[in-house]
Amino acid sequence: MPKLPMVSGDQCIAALQNLGYRVKRIKGSHAWLVCPGKVSLAVPKHKELGKGILRKIIHTAEISVEDFIELLK
């Protein structure tokens, strides 16, 4: 398994939007993303996401780390 990249909350949101998610609302420092047929996600809009948080987001979105890295490009 490749290493998790260091990404910001905005980069993570952009990658998930490439997957079909859309921002439903932003409250405080978190963005809520929805996608039909998938579980909703809360993504912190931090300058740098921790590895545990990023791994949880990727797992909840039901994609692999490799797929996430491809979505970042």
C-alpha cells in the first residue's frame, strides 16, 4: 500500500468532488459532502489533514489509497 500523501482539507474535498461528491454545507471548519448512494462525509478544512483522519475519510468513501492518489491529480 502506498504512503498517504499530506493534503489539505481543500485538496481532499476537490479529490472527492472528482469522485462525485458535492459540498452540501460548510459550518465552522468542516465541509459536509454528499453523494447519491454513498455515505455522507465530514471533511475538516484544515491546512493539513492528519493521517488518521484522512485514512478514515478514504475508508468511508469506500476507495483505496491508490484511487485517492489518482483523484488528487
